[in-house]
Amino acid sequence: MNDTPSLPERDLPPGRQRQLKEHLMHEIRQHPEPGGAASGRRKWLLPAVGVPALAGALAFALFSGGAVGGTDAPERGVRTEAAPGGASSVVSAVQLLDQAALVAAAEAPVEIRDDQYVYVSSLTQQLGELTRDREVWKAVDGNRVGLLRREGEEDVPLDESDLTYRRLQTLPTDAEAMLEWLYGQQEHMDEERDTHQDAYVLVADLLLESLVPPDVAAALYGAAALIPGVTVVPDAQDLAGRQGIAVSRVSSYNPDRSEELIFDEESFELLGERSVALTDLDFEDGSVAEGEALHASAVLERAVVDEAGTRP
């Protein structure tokens, strides 16, 4: 489809590992024959050393006259009640994502040296576990060992195969080109895969535990606005207790849950994500009531540091 490399496999945040297992079990139930199951959390097409690149041509779908308004196209978001605070004029997922794209595009690019590290601190929680701290240090150019530190566990080195800032810089900076690239990562997958869901999940994976160049972040938000089935949640709260507004998509692999990306309701900064139960669910290691999170993460800080293991 294109001649650009794809993403390397990377360490999965807590909770996402559980989601992979659940996706896999769903596939096994649907396709019990040997070799019929496919992992819900994919291994990207990219070899360990390369990463995305592409170019395209299309601006984000903005509203007539630049004003925030509704949309009647069901594949571009669903009209809901207005959200509070700075998001009071947002009534669809398209508007929220377009606004996030505009804010991201307005950010000044950060000058980062190849010998530095991108640092991301977050809170994570999954079913049956307490909230834990998580920190990652990723080498900007991918040529040095990074670090993953999880509360209560030994440190884990991150090698050059992990996603890097330099690789993120090669991603498309146009919404439609980005969407094409997201779908292109799935060319090797089973025909029964939901490419829309996989693209939506990949957007979240790229944005949450990285420092994304402003133009690339804007393209990711713009692409997410073009994915069918994404709706807005006017009242959401992240794992750190911060109030926000979210976009959501019901998982086609697990239709009893919805995957949310939570934004600050005034700044439209991405705060975190959560998987929310749409009905009461029981598991071997616990239960979740309707409306509660099966897993969640909240990004607390993003920064650039000179050494792995040091904090800003």
C-alpha cells in the first residue's frame, strides 16, 4: 500500500496486556480451529529498526466558518448533550478531536537532542490491582537502552526496538494520510478483523506514552475523527481524578466494554485512557460494575531528560 516501514512491537501498558488476552480469547471462541486465533493487540508490521513515514494531503474536517457545530454524519461522531466548562460547545466526537488537533498543531515544536531521553510518568490500574506508578525513559534516537520502571517490580531495559521520538517524527502530518497509514498497518491481518477498532487502538497507543511532535499529534487526532463509531462522553474522569471529556468507541472484540480517551475539558490536552464496562462483568480475579473501569491509565508528566533513570 505504501513503501513506508511500520511500527515495532513495544511494551504494553498494564491493562492493555489484559485486553490483549481477552481479545485473544474472543478470537479463540469465534475461531476454535488451530491457527484461527489472532492477537487483539497486534504486532505492527515494522521491523525493529524502522518506523512510520508517509505523506498525504488533506486538512482536518473543520466546521463551516471555523465555528464549532454539530454533525449529522453517523460515521463522524454522535450528537450528545453539551459538556461542562471549556468543552461546553463540543457536542460530538468529531468536534472534540478536531479541537484537540487544533490545540496540538498550535504547540511549538520541541528541540530535542539525539542523546536525550523522553520521560513519561503515569498512573496505571487494572482489574484486581491497586493503582501503581509507571515511568518510562525512551532514547530519542533509539540507539541507547531506555528504561521501564513499574511500582513493585524490577526495572526493565527498553532497547532500540521501542518507539522513539525520531521515529514518531516520520509519521504523516496530514489527517487522511495518517488514517491511510493506520489502516495500512493491518494489511497482514485476518479479514474478520475490525480495522476501524484496530486503528482507534493504535491511535491511543501512539499518543499515550510518548512525546509526539505537534504536527503528528494533530494528524492522529484528525485521523481518529474520521474513524467510524467514535462518540463523545461529556463527563469523564481519569485515574488521577481529573475531570474531563472523552471520546469513546465500543470494542467490537469485547462489545461489553468501551475504550475511552480522556481530554482536559478546558485545554483539550490528552489526560489518559480507560476501558469501561457497559454491563456488570465477572472475572476469575474480580468483578466490575456497569460504568466502572476494567483498566485505566493517567499521564502525569512528559519531559525530556539527559539520562535514563533520572526525573525532570
